[in-house]
Amino acid sequence: MSRGRGANGALAILVKRFPRLSETFILNEIVELRRQGLPLRLFAIADANEPYVQPEAETLRPELSYLRYGRSVGGRLRLLSDLIWAVLRHTAGFVRAARLAARRGSAATWRHFREACTLARRMDTAGLRHLHAHFASGPSSVAYYVHLMTGDSFSFTGHARDVFTTPPRYIVERSAAARFVATCTDSNRLYLESLGEEVGRKVVVIPHGIDVDLFTAIERRPERGRLLSIGRLVPKKGFDVLLRAVALLAEKGIDVRLHLIGDGPLRGELAALAASMRIGDRVVFGGARPQPELLDELASAEVFVLSPVVMPDGDRDGVPKARPAFSCRRPIPRLSRTPSDASWPMPISRPGSERRVARS
């Protein structure tokens, strides 16, 4: 039976990796909950090990608790201790969760099971009785195993890739047991509701927020022809589409320069693409940058551009990095049709999109 938050009123929050530069939306939520006086404990499955960390995330590190111990002898012994604790403290629940993991049988499933044993013990020690997991994928799986073992209540937020690439039967199963399922857009909600009543009746839309004052205070000094785009350099961001659009504009004699802020596995490929289209001198790869350093970029941009695509496996953006640009009153091309009841445009996904981006 769900027992709500612990006697101290604290909430447990689980994320996959922390801190992550690309998940400022989660950081902002945690900071705001703290500002409103809600006591919480932050858990992460693993460290993101990124070179740049948001200043607010750095302040949370001393109290952050990681679930993975590593492969050292000491780490394996600590994990064994957690497993023994779970067997002795929640025997029936441990067996129930282990049976589910055995039916699934994958390495990821057993990893989530082990992480759940560790988290259940730490929540018990801290007197925590409700767990909220960010992402409908691995973190919600860990949260579900904790629920099966201990009976503690849980909820989770679905964001983007996790919503559309997690097998629907897993989302349905976890939603049925969850207290609620949050998501950040109406388009996500429509998809989740399509999975069935068990999901639909639990879904609530909680849009991501930003510190509007931080961005509205920027003094605009737009440079003519300066385009700005921000995001991880991964396929679903569609930056190859954006580069081709810049090349089309250059062919028409339109003087534009693209500042692309972010890093990722496609950096070399995108740089090579820009060079092959002879626009290397028009594209600046700015690398990963913490949020405070983006203010000057937003101040100098004439237009903020996004060109996300839907990948074959369903991966897509949830809420692209457009809210700060809206707050700065930057023009943002609308690159896709929007369902009448969706809060954000659905990503584009068809050949020739670069021409549409260029026209925008």
C-alpha cells in the first residue's frame, strides 16, 4: 500500500545521470521545489561525467546519492549488502520483483533490479516513502521495482525519447501502479493516452518552466543575419537539415551566419558537412556551454532556429530549447504543423525539409 511521503515530508527524486548540461529542465524543477520549501533527496543512477556543470547543479552535488557502486571489490560487497537487506526487510516484495526481472530476463532489467535494492535501502534509512523518477525508461523501471519490493508509492515524468521508445506495455504496466504520470507537452499526453485507459487516467501535463526574469533582462543587440541554435549534436536535433538550409540561403546570396551551441557525437560529421557545402566560414560550433554563458548568444542573435526530426525508432524532441528564446523575444521560425491541442510544434520528418527551414 502506498504510504505517501515520509514522516519528515521529504520526497525522493531519481534521475538517470546527474548533473547533465542538456537536462536543465530537471535541474530547474528541483531548484524550484527547494525554493518552495519542499524537502527532497536527490538520487542518480550514475554520474554524467560531463566537463561543464550548471552552477545550481554544482550546489546539489554534496547531497547527491549515486546508485551504482562500480566494479571494485568494495562496490560489489556494498551491492551484496543491499541485496541481503532487501531479502531480509522485504522478503515477499523482493521475490515479487525478482520474478518480474526473471521474466524479462535482459541485462538492463537485472541492473534496474539491483539499483532498486540499493535505492529502497537508502529511502528506508532516510524515511522516504514516495519516489518520483524522471524519464519513462530506466529510472521509471527502477522506481517500479522499488514499489514492488516495498509498497512505497511512486510517480514518473515522461519527457521525449523515453516516451516514444520505451515499449508501450512497460509504460502501461508502470502507469497502472504509479500514483500519477507527468509529461511536459500535450503532444506527449495525446500519445500516452492512446496507450489505454490505465495510462490516460494517470497523465497530467506539467510544462517545464524557466526563470523568465533571467532572460527578459537581456539587452537585445541583434546582429543582422546571425542565426542561433542550441542543442546536443545528435541526429534527432536535425542540425544537418539546418546546415543544408544555411547552404541554400548562401546560394541565394543571403548573408547569414549560424552559431551552433552544443556538443555531441555528430560534431565532426556536421563540421565535415558544412565544409563540403562550402559554408564552413558561416558556421561557428560553440561547444557545450552552461546556461549563464548563453545569455550573450541570445542577445546577439537575430533569429533563433530549431529543426528537429523524428527518428525511425520514434526518438524525438519533447520541448526543444525554445523557451529562453521566447523569453528574449527572439523570432523563432515555425518549422512544423501543430495539432490544435498541442502546446509545442511536432518535429519535422521528411525529405526536403531544409528548403522549408530556409523559407522560414
